[in-house]
Amino acid sequence: MAYRVLIVDDSPAMRTVVRRVIELSGFDLSDCFEAGNGREALNLLEHEWVDVILTDINMPEVDGEEFLRRLASNDLLRSVPTIVVSTDSTENRISRLLSLGARGYVTKPFRPETLREQLETTLGVPNE
Amino acid sequence: MSDEPLADALRTSVGEVLENMFFIDSLDEVAPAGPECSMRAWLPFEGSPSGILTLEVDGAAARRIAADFLAAEESEVTDRQVGDVICELANMICGSLLSKVESTTSFRLLAPRILPPGAAGAPEDPGGGESSTVSLSSGMLNVTIRMESPACPKAPEFVY
């Protein structure tokens, strides 16, 4: 099964790299969408369905925490699993984001296999 | 005054970020003096602790780093993309470092800015802090962090 992924990050360079890392990791990707912050992501999700979301925390307008809150309060979107990709790996932050509904957490810098493992674990992809 | 655990954590973070996300290895740490850096990223952070991280890099090295990061030819990379990548590099190093030395507290990274040396309106460099300078194949890279309050390392893994 191929998956549709949304990358939410205010850095175009980081979005490019995350997308490339997913492609290089061997993850079964069908479509990849990008958004520069939580607001853009919510707008995109009004007309595109995705299987999983990768989101940064520190972003303008609607940051990662607010984005998670808005997803959780949306009947249609709360079931879409979200993985936080961030430089911040403090215990407080990870705990707070998981309590807001994040299903996984990947700390930058990361290796391609780490991101793939997190995606597959979150999506329940069976090991080959 | 040197804060050895912080200095060690800084070296570790610079190495991890460059190797894992930018695929740059074989880093040689060098004396902090010398490089004629042509690009500077300035990244303030708030919380516990608050402070500033600055990253200075030679222009040629910045372009090489950006090209490698984006898997593009150097000639294809725009100045804006170079700045974006250098800001992201500063962001990752700062987040990695603060997570190491202040793992149980909270901090918030503000938006990094690119400032050419001597630019009008550039924040005044207060001096001090901990620095790590590495020699890359295409130039020098220096990272300095200044904190308003001393960091409490979660050691022992960062006490050598």
C-alpha cells in the first residue's frame, strides 16, 4: 500500500529534505503534500486526504501545538495520525505534544531509517 | 570562563547535525580565530535558559552545505535557499544542544535571521559564550552560544 503524506514546516529547505529522506528511505510513498504552517495545512486538508502528517513545532500563524489542537477538535481529521519532527527533544515538550494527540516524535537531526521506522510504526505497516 | 559540559555538548551537537542531516563528516575542530565569514545566522531562544546562538560560515562553505542539503548543484542554489538552509542548520544545532543540556526544562526557538557581517541593524555581539569552530572542505564554520543563565547538564554522558 502506498501512502499520502503531508509535511508541515515553515522552512522550504526542510520540507524538501524531509520529502527526499522519505523517498530515499524506501517508504512506500504515493503522494507528498507540503504546507508552510498549521493554517496552510488545515486549508489543504479541506480538499486532500492524507494518511499521515509530519509537522514541525515552531511555525508562524498556526504553530505545531495549535495545529494539533485544531486537528483534535475536527471530527474528520482527528483520526489522521500526526508525527512531530522537531529539534526540541525536551521531556516537557514531547510529553505535551503527545498529550495533544501526536502519535510519534522524531528529533532533528534524524537518520532516514529513523523517520521510516516512525512512519511505519505509526501507520501500522507490517514488517516485511 | 569556560563551561566544559556545555562546550562538549556544543561540539557533539555540531557534529551530529552536520553528519546526520548534512552528510558532512570527518570534522576537524580548529582554533576559533581566523575565518573570514561572509554569512551569519542569529538565533535567539527564550525560556529556561534564554540566550542567543550565532552561526558563522564562509560563503563558499554555505553554498556547498546548501547544495548538499538540497541535493542540488551549487550553481542551481539561490541565495535565498542558501540562507534558508543555514538558518535551518542553526535551528537544528540550537535545538539539539538545548535538549542535551536542559532536557527537563522548556525553551522556544525564535525565528533565525541571516545577517551579513557589519550589516546595519545587526545585533551587537556581546562576546563570551562557548564556541565550536570546524573546518569543512569548503571553508570554516563557527557556532557560538551565549546563555543568560548557566546550563545544568544532564550528564554524565556529556562529562568527559
